[in-house]
Amino acid sequence: MTELAHIRNFSIVAHIDHGKSTLADRLIQSTGTVQDREMKEQMLDAMDIERERGITIKANTVRIDYTADDGQAYVLNLIDTPGHVDFAYEVSRSMRAVEGSLLVVDSSQGVEAQTLANVYQAIDADHEIVPVLNKIDLPAADCDRVAEQIEDVIGIDASGAIRVSAKTGVGIHETLEAIVKYLPAPTGTREAPLKAMLVDSWYDAYLGVIVLVRIMDGVLKKNDRIRMMQNGSVHQVDRIGVFRPAMAEIDELGPGEIGFLTASIKQVRDTRVGDTITHEKKGCEQPLPGFKPSQPVVFCGLFPADASEFEDLRQAIERLALNDASFSYEMETSAALGFGFRCGFLGLLHLEVIRDRIEREYGIDLITTAPSVVYHIHMRDGQMTELHNPADMPDLTHVSHVEEPRIKATILVPDDYLGDVLKLCQDRRGIQMDLTYVGGRAMVVYDLPLNEVVFDFYDRLKSVTKGYASFDYQLTEYRQDHLVKMSVLVNDEPVDALSMMVHRDRAEARGRVMVEKLKDLIPRHMFKIPIQAAIGGKVVARETLSAMRKDVTAKCYGGDVSRKKKLLEKQKKGKKKMRQFGRVEIPQEAFISALKMDD
Amino acid sequence: MAEDWRNAGFALYVHWPFCQAKCPYCDFNSHVTRQIDQSRWAAAYLCEIGRVAAETPGRVLNSIFFGGGTPSLMQPDTVATVIEAARAHWPFANDIEISLEANPSSVEAGRFAGYRDAGVNRISMGIQALNDADLRRLGRLHTVAEARAAFDIARSCFDRVSFDLIYARQEQSLQDWQNELGQALTMAIDHLSLYQLSIEDGTAFGDRYKAGGLRGLPTDDLSADMYQLTQDICADHGLPAYEVSNHARPGAESRHNLIYWRYGDYAGIGPGAHGRLTLGGQRFATESYRMPGAWLEAVNSGSGENLRNAISRQDQAEEYLMMGLRLRSGLDIDRYHELSRQELNPARRHSLIELGMINDSGSHITVSDRGMIVLNSVIAELLSV
């Protein structure tokens, strides 16, 4: 139990690659929290995928003991938040659990869109913000310019920004001092009923669900009986502790402290991020504000490449869902792909992470169908249904109108590429909301349909701006538009997994791109194959894949039989990666690649 | 029930693993060495023939084939020793075919009479191209003039002389090939092997191809056109294709190769040689040590064989189908069923017939002209489950 005055809780706000993890590593290391020999790169990113992609998916926390220059011992709690837009809600909860932020900006790059999104979250949470200019060791570093940019764009005073090289260690001490000096201590009352925020939770095979909490008021002790205020469930706490960053048990957590509890909770689903934890008896009356149940935004089908692996896939998905309340799934049957699951995700990154984990950790080859957003289908009888899968689009005669989710996208881009970015946004049915200049770069704000963004917008943006643009978005509203289902027919057979919702005005163009792509993706067969895109009965685009001309081994004698046999076996294996539609075999990657748009 | 191999016969393949130079397209087991002790090699072949013959006593031998490498680097005495050893162990068929692959250089042509005297009755010459620029590109050591001279010597020594050409070469146009094939047909007697150049992994061409070199190879469309043209012209000249790349006057087919394609038994001796042998009612795939030195040593210690795998009935059926469909005469359906004990997928058969790829007489499946050029796909379709 630490005096409130000696606690500082903070998070780090940064754009990807601006050095957040390295800075966190340095803070941990310089205070002796971790022995040098135990130190590994990006200490806080636990999963391989997090390390590999340089992103944070789960909130992580570390408690740092620090004796400041004033001679006092402080406890610094760092919450490392997910930085990606997919996890905006999780970020907002983490932000509410701390009182201040370090705003880390790469001094050679400047402010990026993601920095903005996250710093606004910090401002919303009333954080005290300490600007940190990182990577000052780089030759391209321009601290004055970037400090000015922070003032211009974000509107906070950056005159005292700390100049740091997390790589060389310069400025780390100053950063620690600034945390103590400028960030406020938490408030809270020890005598009040327990009120703790559930910041994040994850599943551990040995301990069950581990719950990361921030105590607002009261005291949490071992063996306490606690209640989750949103779902009313009651649990007995069997462990309390903090992360240093390894788990270390302690006896109690008091106001202002951040730590973990375990309570033999079996499913992460029973622990909702943002929920308020109190005691079963004499609990607090009001939960903390701002709780939102998680809402999947993007859906896609996951099918085993090898149909015999369906049960393995089911197990993998169930186990991943145990640890991820924001990931939803239901069984799906596709004429083309057989049995699989329709899964809901917070966004594309979330989708990719889950898909990668299934493939890597469970060794299952997957076919992933095109991501789709959730449409609101308003029926003529006044009912509204949510459409998760374009293949399920009801008969048009019963449909009154369709609404789609829109987003507000913020893009920061060097002037040279502005034209390309505007064109990209216009092509994607965007409506320009704002265009301003921020220290030599343009900041464009667009109102865009999410369905134009979920697939490859980010790839396209990176490509047209040679990687110089940064992008972030937030969901705004559902809006009616002229949306239709486009189906694809290969050799006159409809391929349900390739159906998509498109804007009517864009149907011809999308259909054209799609059939041309498929023509390249489907290998030649012994016969010619018509490939068509259609809306209802009307064909909007058509290509013909001509028949294979030559596929024969010139020489095959006695010594070649075994070799040819092996080749045939390989071919058979390759066929497992293909899906049969009538007489046509379509390679799995076609289901994703066909929908990419190389405008 | 007679053993399956008896449908096609029994052959002996002798692999001579040495060449004067490695050709950049060739992925056969060949090595370039300065010193070769031919008597030591002859002795080793003798041992191997003795070993295999002890397992296949009393079989009538339908063919012997000296392949390589470059078997025309063998001394005629070495060839004679091998043929005599075979004769001592197996009764020869009356019409036994004894073939030897030869390079068309003047030095080698000097040995042709010796081969004839040793018992060889058919020569297969690796002429490969009828223009000097392409011969150089293919890494061949001979010129067109030398090849023609060697071919004439071969004709004077043997009734049966075949030669190979490689087409679909770099920068070769349809017209170029048509002209060259026309010249070839004026030389040809009754048998011709015409292979499209294929780029194999592990060859110099393979490496260059991967590195982005080897420009001017024909597109699939052009090589398909070349193949079709070859079929038409050869048929017009009375040398129809009896196999994917082999053309002969009816009756002049290579009996040895027919044993492979009809899925007979064959003993393979020499470095890297493969065999198919039915022993005690079970068919085996055999393979010999690949490196010449290792093979010689292994033979000294009793056997050059380093692999002998029993082949399941299903695999035998598949091998028979893969080989049999290469022939115009096609696949004997009863024989296939006898081997696999499963019916050949009727739906796939039907769909291939509809597409005009195969003909199904009820007793035989034959591949049509259209089907032959995409034979790998036809086979994959028939065998895929």
C-alpha cells in the first residue's frame, strides 16, 4: 500500500514505430525493475505477433519503483495501451485508469495521425501530458520543428518537451523526473466502498483469467468477494498482485494502485473491459461511467483449407474466444467452402491477428473470405436486421433500404501526395470534411463509408503516398445509400464466398476489377471458363479465361516414374488448397486477392 | 493370374554415368571424369547382372538399353562383356532389341562397327539440333556436319538408327522449327524422338532461368503450336507419334521404351539406375547408388542397390496409368482395375470424354490429340480423388 502522493500512473501515447516500446524498455531497465540479463526487447509485448508487428494488442502494465531526485520513493505504474484504432475503446479505458501521459513523437518524423487519435483520448481523459521528443540521435531529428508542430496541431505547450534517445539512454532520467514532477498523483479514498476499473483481462492456462484493475476507491484484499457491476457475477479473489513486469503477489491494492487479481474466472467473456468491480457486500452504488459492450465492426468467414480440420478450427476459435471478449463467432456453411465460422472483429488488424494466431499457434491453414462491414437492412415491414454476410442478403422485394456504417477518417500527408490521397478518398465515395495544413503537411478529414476502407484502403494509401501518410478513423453513424449485392459466377456457377455489397454506382467498376483479377488468379483449365459479376440477373462485367494450351512432360522413361509420381502427389496436395466449383478449381488465395482493388 | 509385368515384358537398363561435358539442359545422372578404368566398370556391371539375374531366373529378356551419360564413350569390349553376361543369365527373345545412346561425334562414330559386333542392333543418336548456333547454345560439342557424318556411319552399320532433336528452343520461331523438322525428316529412317526443351531444376539452364536469364523461350501458346505442327508434319511423313515425344513408322517403335510405358519389369543397373521388378508376386521399385564411386564400392561389397521399396497396388495402378496414357495405344482398363481393385473415377472419365480429352472404348482409354498436349492435367484429373 503506497501513499497516494507517491504514486504516478501514466501511459505512453505514440504512433507506431515512434519508439514507445523502446522507451518503456528503457524506463524499466534504468530503474532496475528488471535485471539486465532478464531484459529482452519490447519487454511488454508478450505475444510473438505483438513483437513481430511492433504493435500492442493487450494492455500491459508494469510497476516501477523509483527514487526521485527529491529523495522520495515513488511507485510509477505504466499502462502500455494498444495503439491501434481497432482497439479504440480499450485504449479509452486504459486512459481512464491513469492520470497522465507521455506523448512520444519521433523527432525525425513529427506528429502522425495515430498520435493524434490517441492524444485526443488522453485529453478526453483529462490527462496531464508530458511531450517527449524521441530518437534525437537520428541525423534527421529536428526537435524545434516537431515541438512547434505539437503546439500547432495538438495545442499543448511543448516548450519543455524532454529530448530523449530511448536507444542511447539520453533523457531517460529527465523523463522519470518529469513523471514525478508534472503528473498528478491519483486521488481516492481508502475508506470508501471498493470501486475498481477493469482495465483489461486475459486468460492464463494456470491461473484462469487474469484481471488488470485500477483501484479508484477502497481497498481490494485477497479472499474478498467481488462483484462485476455490469453482469452481476460474483467471484472470490484468490490472488492479488502487481507486474514488475513479472507477476508478484501482494496482500492488498489501495486507491490509486494498479495491479491484477485472479478469482478462478474461467472465461474472459465474464470480464468486460471498462466494467466496475466492487465488493459483493457494501459495494459502491454507481459504476464508473463510460462502459460499452464491445461491438464487432468487421466480419469475415474463416474456413479450414482442409475440410477435415473443421473440428480443430472450432477448438482453436473457442479457445481464442475464451481470451478475447471482443471476438465473436458463429458457424457458417458455404456452398463453396463447406463448414466454417463467420467471425466478428473490432477491425482489420484484429482480424489479421486472430487469423495469424489460428494459423500459427494451431497449425490450421485457413481460407479467409472478404471482410464485410455490418449493414442495417430495413425491411418493408419496418423491421431492421443486421447483415453480417453479403451471401445472406434478403430478397430485394422485401427490402426497403440499406444503411452502411460511415467513418470520420483523418489523414496526414506531405503536400506532394495530397492529390493522390484526395483522389483515393473520392474514389472510395468519400466526402471531404476538412483540409488544413499542419507544419508542411496536409491534414485531410473525410467522411467515408467503412466498407470502402475495410479491405485495402490502408494498403492503397501507403502505396500512393510511398508510406508517408498516416491514417486513423472513428466510426460515426449509419447512413442510407444505394447498396446492392454483387454476385460472382465462375463457369456459370455462383460462388457465394465472393459475393459482396457494393454501391450501385460502383458496381460495374468493382465487377470489372474483380473478374479481371479472378481471370489471373484462377489457373487455366482444360476448357475455357466464363467469369461474370452480376447484380441480380444482370451481368455487369465478364471475362473469359481461355483453355490451357500445354501441360505435358516431354520425357518420361523408366527412371522418371518415381519422380513423376512425386510430382503428382505434390499436385494432389496443391489441389487441397483449391476449392471446387462445378468443374472449376479456384485457389484459396483468390478469395482474398480478388477483392483487392488496384485502382 | 499372370503377373502384371508380363503384359509388357522384361528389359535391362544399363546406365553409363560419364560424359565429356555436361549439357546445360540435362538433369540426368552424368559426371565428367578424366580417367575411367573400363575393365573395372565392366566387372561391376557383370556382378550386378549376376545379382539381379539370380532373382529373376529364366525370364526372357526383351531388350537391353545402354543409356547415360554418354554410353558411346564405352569401349566396344565393355559393351560386349555386358551383353554376353546378360545372354549367359537370361534367355534372349528372338527379336531382342539392344540399343545404345550415342553422341554424333567422329570419334564415337569410329566405335559403331565395334558396337554392332558386340551385339548392339539399334542406335539412338543425340543430334539435338540441325543448326550450329543452337547446338552451341545447347552446350553440344558436335557440329551439324559432324552429326550428319556420324549419322551416315551409323546407318551403314545398323538397320535401326533413331535420333533426338530438342525443339521449342530459345528464339526459335514456328517457321524455324518447321524448316528444321523438314530437314530432319529427310534424314530419318523409321524413328525419331522430338522433345520440347524443358528447364529442369538443378541444371545450368535451371539456374539461369531462375536468375531471370535464358531469354526468348517460347510462350505456352507457341510451344503448343510447335507441338501440334510436329504431330501433323510427322504423321504426314509416315512417322506418327506413338508416344508424347516419340515418332515411328508402325512397327519400328522402341521396344525398350514401350516396356516402360506399358509398365513392364526392368532391371536397372549402373549408378542412379531405377528398376521395377516383380519378385515373389510383389512389385518393387529399385534404385542404385547415384555417385559412380559410391556405386562401384557398393557393388564390390555385394550390391549397387541402395533402395528397394514395395509398391502398393494402388501406386502400381497409378504408375501404369501415368505411363500408359503417354502411348497412342492408351490404357488397358481391365489391367488398371486388376491392379488398383478400384474403379477409375467414372465421373472424371465422363467429364474428360465430354471435353474431348480422352476416348473410352470400354476396353481402353486413349488420349486424344487435344488431350495429349495437356496430358499432365488429364492424368491429374483422372487420379485425383
